[in-house]
Amino acid sequence: MDKFIINGGNTLNGVIDVPCAKNSYLAILAGCVLSSGVVCLHNYPKFDDIDKMLDILVSLGCKVTREENRTLIIDCTNINNYVIPQKLAKKIRSSIFLLGPMLSRLKRVLVTYPGGCDIGSRPIDLHLKGLKSLNAKIVERFGFIEGEATNLIGENVHLDYPSVGATENIMMAAVLAKGTTKIFNSAKEPEIVDLQNFINSMGGKISGAGSDTITIVGVEKLGSVEYTPIADRIIAGTYLLAGAACGGDITIKNVDYEHIYSLITKLKNSGCIIDIKDDTIRQRTNGRLKSFGSIETLPYPGFPTDMQPQALILQAISNGTCIITENLFETRFKHVPELVKMGASIVTRDRMAIVTGVEKLYGADVTCYDLRAGAALTIAGMVAEGKTILNEVKNIDRGYEKLEEAFNLLGADIKRETK
């Protein structure tokens, strides 16, 4: 029942750090199951989804220690439970990432279909097909997925679509399998590369992450590791889009600009002044920006679907018209009716939104229905004239740690009310 009370109209100025990537951390936490030693992970981001995944690991028999310096110590040496609790799996989409490592390490797994944001159909058929290719036996019945893999064998796997989750599941299942596995048409996201580097740091033999083909040579066991996951490119993009919408001079630190270059290019073309040095990006904006013209969401390195809602907000107040095509999720425009309440001019047709920029948005009582839409509506409230009440902000907490405090650090005026 948490809500944000946002007083709009402030520019954003200052410096802010980008935390570790939610999507990297979740996959790496699942990968901890593969280790026969102790895993030490640094820069633990306190997102709700991360905490839920840690709860799942504890339920499986892993020992989890949260240290004060944002370090996690995870010991899965004595993991002994192959059943992922239904009440936990239903809360988080990433519970499905445990299929591969559980089959690889324990040879069995039982899990319900995963939860997560309602942004459209998110089938897991590619996950299951890939695992079956490695000689796993998968049975789906009564809303559960039951897997058995007493003899995982390396094989060539071709993905019909470069699914991030399927790529990660197959990678983790193949690490302890016999022989060599090749994944063709694999996902290329930076989080895939991060997972490869994490597993290799434990003694795995994976190569090719970031390309069309990933090769995994099976090993007998994985050991202990100390590791720091990459920065969150979606949060970095959220900060840049907020700065572009509100105006001002912001600097974001601890980010790889190459991971968000599809966004940086559009921001530069729209009129933002952007300077990049090492892991730091400075963005200056003065006055109304030009429309992007078009946005088409695509797998990496294309424009990320997880930045589309935030980018739509900027287009709603930019000069000109932008046509946004959402290729990945068919119901990712749920925030549009909320924006229309605030004065935005947006027409949707199936997976397309036609956004005609207006000079001003107005505060309203709105609701966020998923994680990224919540971040987008927060930006809308920061831009709008007057007060915006944003309901159901616990959805935002799934992938942002105290987003209101991060924006307030830059000059926003947001208060959280908890009931």
C-alpha cells in the first residue's frame, strides 16, 4: 500500500552511483547453487527481488549471511532440498533460473510456474526445450515443473529466440554436465557475460558469452569465489532519462557506457550534452528536447524493453512525435492510461504507441502496475506541474532501492507514505 507523494517541477543536479545489476545478481544467486564451496558477493543491492531469491536459497538449505558492508556470504555446500517453495516461486520471475543449476547439482527439481511483473506472455518453453536437449527429463503437470537429470550430457542447442533466461538456464545446467554444450542464437546481454565470468571464476569453462554462440565444457565441480557483479544498466538509463526529462546537470558513476549506448545515442541526438570518461557519464540538459522520432525495443544490443516506459515519459514532453514499437512484451503499455490522466497525448495500437509531445504534464492520482512502469510514472510526477500521488510503489522496490531517495539526492521532492 506504499505510495509516493511527488511535488514536480524541480531540475536534477548532482552525482549518483549506479548499484549492481538486478538481472545479473539474480542469475548469479541461482548460479551459487552450482558451487561446492563458499561464494562471496560484493555490492549487494537491496532490491525486493534479490531478497526473495535469497529466501529461496535458504529454503533449499543454503546458508546466507548479509554483512554490513553490503557483502553476501552464500554457502550452498549442504544444499539438500530440491523443492522450491510455491509461495516463494510465485513472487519472483527469476525463480525459474534455478531449474538449470538445481538439475545440475541435485539432479532433481520441483518448482511452480514463476511470478513477476504482468507485462505480457513470458513462456518458458525455450528453457524446458534446452534442458531436455541436455538429457533432462521434464514433466509439467498440475501447475508444477518436475525435472530429473541423473545423466546430463553436453549437446548442441539452438534457441528459436535469443532468450536471456533460457540461455542462462542452459549455461548453468551444462556446467557440470558431461562433454561440451554449444548454445546457438544465444542472448548477448551483458548479464550473460557476467554470469559466464562468475562461473569461470569458480572453475567453469565457458566461452563466447556476448556472441551468437556460447560454448560450455563440463567440469566435475565448482569451488569458492569472491565476485562483484556488473552495474545495473537499466537503473543507469532510468537516471539519464529522468535527468533529460527534468533538465539539469547530473553525473552517474560506476556504469559501462557501452551497455547503454543505444540510449546514449538517442539522448545525444535529442539535444542532451553527454560526456563520458571511464565509468562516469555526465549529462547536461537545458530546455525542451527533440523527440527521438522512433523507438523499437529489441534484444541487446538493441534498445532495451526495460527502458521503454521511462523513455516514453521523455517523449511525452519532447518536441515532436515518436512512434514506439514494443517487440518483446505485448502488454507493456499499461502505464499509458495513467500518463493520459496527467495530460500526455498518446495513442496505442496493439504493440505500438504514437506519442505526441506536450509542453506540460499535470499532477494526478496514478498507479504503477509493474516495476519499470513505476519508475516511469515517478519521472512523470517529477516533471509534472503540481502534486502526483503514485500508488502501489512496492512494485518499484522489486528493482530499485529507495528510488525516491536516489532522486531526492539529485533535487527531486518525493515522500513515501506507508500504510
